[in-house]
Amino acid sequence: LRNGSFESTDASDLTEYRVGMGTVSGSQALPATIIQSGVGRSGSNGLEIPVPVITTTSKRYMQIYVTPQHTWTLGERFTFQFHVKAGINIQIGYALTDGIGGTANTITDSNIKKTTVSSITGDWECYRMTGTVTQAMIDAGMKTITITIRNRGTEQLTAYIDDVSWTVTPALTLNDGGINYILYTQTNTATVVSGGDYTGEVTIPETVTSGNTTYTVTAVANDAFHNCQEMTAITLPSTLKTIGDNAFRACYGLKYVDIPEGVTTIGEYAFANNPELRGVTIPSTITSIGSYAFKNCTSMVSVYCNALTPPTINELETFSNYSHATLYVREGAQAAYEAAACWREFSNIQERAYYVTVDGIKYRLNADGTATVVNDNYDPNETMYVAIPETVTVPGGTPYTVTSIGEDAFAGCTNLWTIALPSTIESIGDRAFADIPAANIYMHSTTPPSINTTVFPNDGYQRHIYVSQGSATAYAEAEGWVNYGTYLDIKELGTYSDYKLVFGDNHTATVMQNNNNVSSLDFSSGKEIVFDGYQVVE
């Protein structure tokens, strides 16, 4: 260790060495203690006991543990830096850990950034770790930086470390719309924290902007809304991932909480002591619920848990109203909840359908991994061009294959002009396309979906059905389809390569198939059209 008049390859000389720090670029500099370092065999998990020189056939490494004397707080920005020089080919590793040597666990977080070189020889090189302190880092017990210098060859390892320093600067904060945030510049994310004007109905936005940067709101910190007794409702953003300990504890005015899809963890006591809270929706993405999360919510009558696998609960008193509340779970999940610890304490567990809305279209997610398009009372005055995907995915969840169009799915959609259905569609329900105008319907399934005679209005008159190459006869003769006779105009699509758009004057575009004119589209009023599932916009 240079800069301290220290240099050695003997591990016995490298124990308990203290380094004083100076001020770096005006930031607060922290003292650090090099707890222990030494020379050991390759593959050792740190060096609890210093050892002397080892055999020349083993790769040597030296580990140094730097522990700043500092209590970390949420949002603080830190920099750890050191310089290394060696006369032989070496490899450098450094990580934030929760302890020393073989007992240390590496802490990983997307807010930790490292600038490093995999191998160096000769000259001094600078290594830097920067980050913003998250709740996960604090919970993991961030404590020590472990520096590992490893010899790539068999020579005696002689390395020099210089200018070891920690710097810490305060959190980057923002108050927007009365809500306080900590901003994380490494990931452009934001965490809601305490101290805001939290009364009445509070809505947390998906994003906030500071300067020219937009930050995505992904977390509600520990105690963020703790004891906000004047808050009567909370709307959480779809971008949320975590809800911290005590986040909404003792918010006496809350009556219902809808936790959005994408949230994976709910902290301890997160919604505890809310005597007026009557219902909560828990998303399918939840994996664990902290102890006592809903303790003393004595008015709770409805718990909707959308996770197919019961989230982990380690404390019986996570809920307090097992005998009076009804637990509603996904179709096919009841048996799993009746067998799961804590969840089985609910005296009434019922299954129910689960719905999601993706790109404006509503789907029912089925227990067998399929999805059905369902009616969502679409605005009949809204002009619609719809392309149904093959799969829909709950944020952070498993994709569901879209296999059916439900009964009355688009009934009443008098301005639905074009709809493209994927190759995965197997059935179309009664009256699914009732009331739609003379529409273009694109069917990508080579096997005709099962239908009956009520799918299309007016016996299917002037409904143009475009099907995959070689499938027209199968559609015309299939059960259900054959009943429409010649009223359905069934045509075969060419391959995508057969089609092209030729743009002309006066805002027109001509669709060409194998150099033959198919149709001319007028874009003069800024209209848009879906052609074979692809949207063409002026």
C-alpha cells in the first residue's frame, strides 16, 4: 500500500492498516479501514487468517477490505476509487459486500456502476465504483468494498495500491405535485419518499421530470406515507415494482387499494393498521408479502390475489381478518391456496376470472395458459382498426396464447372497419362481430376457427374475409363458415413479399400485389389503415 509508506508481499504485514482520507473535489470524504488482506491460494473465499508465501505453481491473489465508517441513507450517491500498479500480468476485481472474507456476500444492484479493466501491466490504473443507495442495498447490509488482485501467472505477486478513497454526496431529490422523490441517475428511476403533501386522493404518476431527464417511478420507499391520516385514496402507477416497509401504515382514510401488475414485493407492515381498508387487489407478479403487511385491517372483506402460485407469507398475522374476508383467486388456483401456509387460513376461498387490458383490448386469462378476447363496452363512435396479437403478457409475467374471440367481443362496434386475427385463433364466439360495418377481416390461421351462424350480422353480407394462401377452400367448406355461402367474400392473401405500397401525388397510396393494383388508399385527411395486420400511417 503506497501513500502510506507500506509495501509488502508478506500477508503477516498487511493486517489492520488504517488509512486517513482527504477531501476530494469538495465532496465529503470518509475514513476507511483496511481490515485485512493477504496472499492465498486461488479459489479461497477471502483470507480470515493471513498466510505466508505459497507455492509458485498456484495463482496468487491479494484481497483488501475497505470499510467506511458511515451509516448509509436512502438516495446518497457514493464513489469508491483506488489506483493499482503491478509489474506482472494481473486481474482486478472489486465488489460491494456485506462483510469480510468468506462471510461476505456480494451486493448487486442496477444502481451500482463500475469502471474497470480486466487486466493491466506496468502503469498505474484507476478503478472506480459509483452508485446511488437503494433500499435493497441498505437491507442487504452494504458495508465493505472487497478488492481482489489476482496473479494470472506463476510469479511472486507484487502489487501496489494507492489513493484509496470514498466520497459521498447527498441524495438527488425532487418535489413534484406535492410528492417527494429520490432520483437515481444511473437507471433514470425515481422512488417516492416521505415528507410530501399527502392528503385527500393521491395519484402517483408513472414518470417525473427533472431538468431534461425523465425518471420512471418504480418504488415507494419505507415509511413514505406512514401515518398520512388525511389521505383518502391512493392510485399507484403501472411502473411500480416494490412497496417498502410501513409504506402505507396507519393511513386511516384508505378504503381500497389496487396494487398494479409489475409489483413483486410488498414490505413488512406496508398496509397495516388501516381500520377502514375493505379490499385489496394483489397482482399476479407478487412473489412475497412481508410480515404483518395487512395486520389490523379489521374491515377487510375482499382480497383479490391474481398470482397463480400463492406468494410467500412467513407470518400468520400478515392478515387479521381471515374469518370474515373472502379470498378471490385465479381459475385453477384454489387448491394451491387452500394448501399454502397462511393463505389456507381464509375461511372462504373462491375462484374468479382474471382480466387484463393490452393496447386497448380486454382479455380474459385462462388457467390453461390461453387468453380470450372479451367485450369491454368499446365506444361505438370510435373508429377502430384492430390487430389481435398471438400472445398477451402480464407485466413481468408469463405470455398467454390468444386462442379465442369471446361472445359479443366486438358487438356494437359500428366503426370497426378492419380486424386482423392471429394464427393462434381456434374459435370465435356468438355475435362476436355483430353490428360491425362492411369490414375487412384478416384470418392468419390456416385451419378455420370454429364459428356458428350468429358471428356475422346480415348473414355475413359484404364482409370481406382474407385468409392465408391455400386456405380459401377450407374456410368456404368448414362447419359454420359454409352456412354463410356466397355472402362472405373469402379471398386468399399473398405472402408479405407480394405486397408493396406505391405512393403517388395528392396523398394517395396504391397497394400492389404482384404488380397488380389491389386498392387505392386516400390519406388526405390523415386516416390510418391496418393492412394484413400492419398499420400504415401517412
